[in-house]
Amino acid sequence: MALLENRVALVTGAGRGIGAAVAQGLAAEGACVVVNDLGASLEGAGVECGPAREVADGIVKAGGTAIADDTDITDFDAVEAMIDRATAEFGRLDIVINVAGILRDGMIFKMTEDMWDAVINVHLKGTFNTARHASVHWRENRGGQYRLINFVSGSGVYGAPSQPNYAAAKLGIVGLTYSCANALRGYGVTSNCIAPVATTRMTEALGNRGTFDYSPGNEKLSPKNVVPPVLYLASSRSDWLNRRIIAAGNGRISLYTNYDEQVAVEAETENSVWTNEAAFEAMECSFKEAKEPPNAFDPKP
Ligand SMILES: NC(=O)c1ccc[n+]([C@@H]2O[C@H](COP(=O)([O-])OP(=O)(O)OC[C@H]3O[C@@H](n4cnc5c(N)ncnc54)[C@H](O)[C@@H]3O)[C@@H](O)[C@H]2O)c1
């Protein structure tokens, strides 16, 4: 039996790039796939229903099962209708994978309100919308092996200087994912993040100038290299894996640490209330010694 036989998946942003590769990978493993994509430009403008349909048609031609959907994931009510359509069409919904995304880059001192809102809307609100409506279905049908898989980014983990909106949205998605992991595990849901790296229209303009060589010929950065850990998370083998970030791409699959207290100091007064100077001294004494976490955006020596 194929890995994902009898499982139904919804993938947002599946008309291009990594989402398309994920949808094709799911279908090749036997899943029925709802291929969602608004057909937006990289900056989030415009609508064309071609990309979702092309990917869904390609899956069907290859012998798989898929339907195309061009819902704008920022629309709360429309996303509810999309989830209803998925369950009506296939009788169930096991896997939701939030891949859709846009970019409106700019330094914080140049960022407009529109740039901020557009990116927060697609990434953070879009992920909330699908998780919110799918969770109702999972709660009503508790006891499955349901999967919420949300795409995040090293941009948020490390703090990309020219992407304050995108970094905030992606780290917001981490918090949302952790919350869902704790809230929904009783209903049979696991909730995890994927932090990908791949050559797509989002990154190809960078060429080989940055940390990675995004030239189209570099197979290590093919979106296909992001797919195996997503399939693993989507499968029933991954029950044990919850509330984690997995990075994928460039030939690597890695597990990130989760946030936790690193070092603590305690007030030693009778009522445990710090004086300012005692707190300052204790913080400097203990926190300066703590190991600095890696920062991908440190200036190069
Ligand atoms: N490519 C990378 O190296 C990289 C790195 C870190 C994170 N990511 C994340 O991975 C995901 C996929 O990125 P990609 O590189 O494949 O990008 P991409 O631009 O190739 O694909 C994104 C897709 O999302 C769709 N989309 C945008 N707004 C939408 C909306 N409102 N409703 C429905 N669909 C919408 C677009 O039409 C597009 O087809 C994104 O969440 C991105 O932030 C990518």
C-alpha cells in the first residue's frame, strides 16, 4: 500500500514552487490532493486560476487524484467553504499543509503599512484560516491521524534584516503551530513547521550571491528536496513528532531546537523582589556567559 493511500490533503500555494512539488509528492504516494493557489504575483497582486489547475491536471494525467482550488487563503469565509468542499469531495480531510506565501521586502524604516499588512495577511492569517476551519472538522471527527504542517522560514528564526513583515509572520506561525500542537493533540492532530530552502521564483533572483547558490541548475536546491520530510510528517508514521520545526532543502534535513529558558537568575531577597542594581548585576554576570545562539545574518568577517 502506498504511504498516503486513503488520505486526503489540502496544500495551499500549490500552483508553483515548493507547494507544487509537495502536492505532486503527496499524490504520487496515493493521497487525494486539493491543490489550492490563488495565482498571485510574488508581491501578492493579481489573480490567475492557471497554476492550481495546471498542477491538478498534471497529477490526474500521471494517474493521481487532485482537484484545483483558487481560494484566496486570506478570506476567512472562503477558506471555510474550501475546507467544506474538500470534505464533501473526498469524504474526509487528514492533512493541511500551509505553503502559500508572498514577499514585500523592505527595511523597517521604509516599510509601509500596506507592505506589513499584505504579508501578515497571507502568511499568518492565511495559516490561521485553514488551521481554524480544519480543526473544527478534526474535533468533530476526533481520533484520526491528522496533520497540520506550516511553512516557516529561517528569515523569522534568525531575523532577516530586510524582511521585518515576513520574519514576524513566519515566527508568528511558529507560535500558532505550537499552540495547535498542544490544543489539538487530543483529537489526533500533530502540528509541525517546515523551514524550507529551494530555488523558486522567491529566491532565484538571489542567484549565488547569498548563503546558497540559487541558480536554476543547482539540483540540491530543487523544491523536490523539501518534499520527503513533508511526506514523512504527512504520513501515519510521524505520530511521535509534534510541535517541532524541521528545516529542509539543499540536501539537508535538520531538526531545530524549540525555545526554552537558557539561563535564569533568582532574586535572593526575603520577598523575592529584585532591586534594579541586583537584577542588572545578576543578568550581566549570568547572561553574558550564556552561549550565543547561531545567527545566519551576522555580518561576514
Ligand atoms: N523558496 C525558499 O527558499 C523559501 C525559504 C523559506 C521559506 N519559504 C516559504 O515556503 C513557501 C513556498 O515558497 P515558494 O518559494 O515555493 O514560493 P512561490 O512564490 O513559488 O509559491 C507561493 C505560491 O503561493 C501562492 N499564493 C500567494 N498568495 C496566496 C493566497 N492569498 N492564497 C492562495 N495562494 C496564494 C502563489 O500564487 C504562489 O503560487 C512560502 O511560505 C515561503 O515563504 C520559501
